[in-house]
Amino acid sequence: MRQLLIFFSFLFCLLSCKTKQDKVAPHSSFQFLMTDTTNNFRAQLDLQDFNYRSKLENQIGLKELKNGTDNLEIRLWYDFSFSRSKELYVLRLQDTSRFLSYYRVFLRTEDYADENRNRKWNPHTDPIVDSCVSKSVLIPATSYKSLHLDSIWLLKSQSALKIPAQISFSDCDSYIIEIADKKRFKYLRHHCAMSYFETTKLKEILTYLDFCSRIRSLDFKFNNRFRIVKNKPPTYKKVW
């Protein structure tokens, strides 16, 4: 009886210690990094665009990055105001392999000549993908290192820069970057970047554009693009 009592006492202590360890185990906090929208109209546009990109990515079969990824992933969107297509560059690190993917996404436009069109549909907030083509390539470690990805988290969004509210441009290009790893997600957007730089001379804008050009140059270097004629998709299809 005495031995049985000692055994249960030992078991109780063991379970108590285990429970105590579980309670004090550290929990990592995930960071969602976007410019605060409070009294910042450019940051409010960022949030609208982030929601817009999320819908696009969902339609072409890409998972959302806002909850993090097991490995570093970078997405660079390039838009031009009067184009019905958008370009997307995706850089993924998986184990020891490095993948670079290029997407060309063609969107449905509103047909104002159609009297029966859905007048409640807003293509600027609820995009509909008509077609999408993509191409991927493995890139060597040397080219991957040339991107200097250690500095990407230091890039600043246009909304985070000290730009007077009266300075504004429209109808030009945009560069949007989404970055994610296990611990954080960051969204950055620059619209009419060169126009803003010529007016403000802010070096952060050139730093941002330089990083974007490095990713796009890799696509050209490895011939990872499509030849688009008159803003029409290629004759072959992308299967997603």
C-alpha cells in the first residue's frame, strides 16, 4: 500500500511539472506589416489594393500570404493604368531550390454597350479573371543571391514616406510587393513612382524601384516571359 501511494505521488508530480511547462512555453507572434491607415489616404488606397490583389490571387490559384509561409516568398505585381492585363512575378524558395514564376493575368472589362450588363459590378474592387498564362523556371544560387534579399524587409511603401498630400499623380504604372515568411507579412505599393521621385527626390523611391527591376531583370535573363501581341494572351493556355 505504501509503495502504491509513493507511485501515485510520483505520477502526480510528473503530470504537474508537464502542465506547468506547457503553460510557460513561448508563443511566436506573427507580424502583419502595412502602413497605418489613420489619417493617411495613401495607406487607405493600399488597403483597398491589398483586398483587390487577394481576390486576383485566389482566382489564379495562389494561396494568400497574409498568414505567412513556410519559406520566403516574394510577389511583385506590375500594373499600367490603361492595360487590361497585369504582370505578376513570384519568387519562391523551397528547400534548396529557387523558383521564379511569371504570370500574365487578363481581366474582364465592363462592356458599356451591353444594356443587360450587371450595373452593380465594379471591376475596380471585384476583379474577374478572364484568362491567365504562366511560366516558371529554376534559377541558380548565384542569381538568387544577387537580389540581396536581406534588405527587402527595409523597403518602404509610398504611403510610409513623407509626401505632401497635395502631390498626386494618376494614370501611370504601379509596383506592388508582397513578402512573407514564417514570422511576418509585408505589403508595399508605389504608384507613379518616377513622377513622385522627380518631385520629391526621395531616395527610398529609387531603392524600391531598384529592387523591383532586379526581380524583373531575372525574368528577362532566363527568358521566362511570353510574347504578347496587342495586349492579347498567347495562343496556349495556362492550366491552374
